Amino acid sequence: MHIDIVRGNITEQKVDAIVNAANPSLLGGGGVDDAIHAAAGPALLAECRKLRATTHPDGLASGLALATGAGDLPARWVIHSPGPNRHVGQTNPKTLAKCFTNSLYVASRLGATSIAFPAIGAGSYGWDPEDVASIASHAISEWFEMYSHSTSIHRVVLVAYNDKVEAALRKAFDTPRSESQLVHGA
């Protein structure tokens, strides 16, 4: 497995699947969810509405994951996984870890070879970026230890939206910035 940590916009990542830190309603929300829905265009919202009308009338619980098409995004799929919201008392780190592992499982079942994650929970859901990074690092590493022999995924991209998140991810995944990243501002 190859891990990349990049600073940028998850909607621009050229990977098979991007993970949406989804609103449990599946119908859009703020932050990453809003950016993904805006960039994907109306096809994504139409698929999410269909899910709400059929298999997921109550939305999607924190820690679970499901896939849709990606609309106008460069990815093939969007994997929706609502993070736990610390502001409403959802503080179990195992639920946050499941966002990462369940997303990997869904991507692997689709045959994806690459996946991009945001720092699920580190935005409007109130999780400290260092906690998110540590939980993500352990969850992703443990998942690959268990499934490396049977998964199609060989590249994981973690997308940071600011300096604090990027630093936390680099520390947790032990990946310092390279000279070329420093020169080019990646």
C-alpha cells in the first residue's frame, strides 16, 4: 500500500473513489460534503435521493459507508461515510475508525485501486485533527494488515484542507514533506 498526503481539494483527486465525510441525511451538508455535492453536479444528489427513497429512508448512521457514482468528479465513485459528531455527544473513536475501515471495505468490493480520504470529523464535527489523524492511521494500517492479500486497493491519499490537518496527518502517518512538495507548495 502506498500512502500519499496532499494539501488540496478532495474533489480534484484523480483516484477511483473519494470518501465523503457525509451528512447522515445523505443529501448534502457543509464542508467536504457540500464541496463534493457541488463538484459532482445533480447526478450525485439524485442518487442520494434515490437511496433515501429506497434502501436508506432514515439516512446513514455514523461509521457506516456506502457508494454512489461520482457524477462530474474525476473519481468513479463517492463513498459516503458520516463521521461521529462530537458536538452532539458522539465521541467514540471506534465509530470514527469505522468510517475509514468501512470505506476501504466498500472501495475494495467495488474493485477500486485508489481511494482518497478527507480528515473525517476534523471539520464541523469537532474532532481534533491530531485525534482524527491518529485514528485514521491506526484504522487504515490495521485494515491493510488484515486484507492486503485480498484487496484491489494499493494507493491511499489523505487530503488535508489546512496546515494543521496536514501536519497532523504527516505526523500520524510518519510522512514528512518532500523537497519537491515544499518547492511546489503541494
